[in-house]
Amino acid sequence: MRRVATLLLLLGATVLGCGATDEPDEARTVPFPDDLTAYVDQSRLQREGRTLFVRLVNDAERRVTVTHADIESPRFGTITWTGEKSFENEADLEFELPKSGCGTGSDAEVRLTYRIDDGPELRSTTTATDRYGAVALFMDRDCAEERLGEAATLELGAVRIVGEGRNSVYELPVTLTPSGAQDDVAFMGFEDTVLFRQVPGSAHVDEGITYPLGPDDPPVEVVLRLIPSRCDPHALADDKVGTLVPVRVTGPDLPAAAAFYLPIGDERRAALRGFVPTHCEW
């Protein structure tokens, strides 16, 4: 009996040992494939939010399956994408961008875990390029908003519609009260959008007026005055970014045309969209 028990123990150890060798190995690190390219971008449809994506473009006739990605930049840290996405031509790995810091550069490093066809898991690192500059603009908006927030508090008043029909104007009072924390930040005015243009009396960037926000400067009280830039109904129906009004800011680490979107919120945005048919007299 003792010999039988010993034999059974040895047999069990052998089976366990064989099972251990069947465990999948860790993903092997290899150079990034020459025929796989990565870009970082943001869709026009996602411009109101913070969703970006890494687009992977596969030029080889094979299936790629991605199971993990780390997207890293000195301006926003490291973001992890997990899941399983198989593709033969291209695929987008979407992620939510946290507030990004001021600085330069908008490309990101991407570390992928993936399989090619039915092969083993591999790990590779590459640079995802911001080929259209959309991510750079996003980061500059974050920086502009951060710089203005350091220098002043921004307060929006109640929307008012002045006049009737084609003579009506959408007005939104805006107050910037310096906090005393910065002496090298200034508000330069608002920019037009693809759907709305400013009319006289609005703080338009084209006026070339600088509104300093230093410790000794008084509050800046301006009005955003808008009318539709066109009255064809499909312009409103197809619009995705027309209610995103840029606020131009100057300050440290900011490019010359840096701007962030005025945070008008859902109620004021709905009023702005609802203003179009009344102004255009549909």
C-alpha cells in the first residue's frame, strides 16, 4: 500500500508539472510592426466632450487583435485601454482624456498588447502621431482654460434676445473678475463659429482689444452678441460644433491663438439653437 501511495503521489506531481508547462507565457516584447501605424485624434462629432482615440491602421493582409493599450504623454500622464478589438484594416481605441497640462508636443506613446492572426500575444511600443493637429488644439484649449482660471473667475449672466425676427440678437453677458493671482494673463475676446457670427457690441477678437486680468485690474464686463451666419435649415440640423464659442486668452505657455470653449451649458446652448429659427423666421 505504501508503494502504491508513493506511486500515486509521483504520478500526481508529474501531471501537475505537465499542466504548468501548458500555461500561456507572458506576452513577448517585439519591435512595432512596420505595416501597423498609430495616430491619435479626435472626431468632429466628439468635439463637445473629451473622447479621443488611437487609430490603428493595418497595411498587411492579416488580422490584428488588440487586448491592452497604454497611452502616455507628459501632458496627461498614462491612460489604459482594455478590451478585445480585432481588425484587418483599421480600428479606433477610444479613451477619455483627463485635463492636460500646458506644454508642447501632442503625439503620444502607445504600448500595445496584441496578437497577429492566431499567434501568441506580443507587446510593442510606438508613437501615435497627431497628424491633423486636433489633439494639439484640444490641449491648448485645456491650457487656455487653466491659465484664465488661475487669473480670474468667469461668470455667465442670463440669456436675452434683443429685437425681433431678422433684427434680433442673442446676448449673453460675461464677467471676468481678476483673482489677483496672475499678472500676465489677458482676455482677448470671442471668436465666431461656423454657425454664428458676432455683431457690433460684442467683444470680438478682431477688435484687437486686450482685457488684462492682473491683480490691479477691474472686473471685465462684456457681452457676447450673436446672430446666425446662415439661415438654411440644414445648417442647424447638421451642426456639430456651431455652439462652441472660443474664448481667446494670452498667457504663459500659450500659443498666439489659444482659446477654450465658453462653458455655456445645456440650457444656454438650447436657447442659442432655438434662437436660429426665430431669427431666420422659419
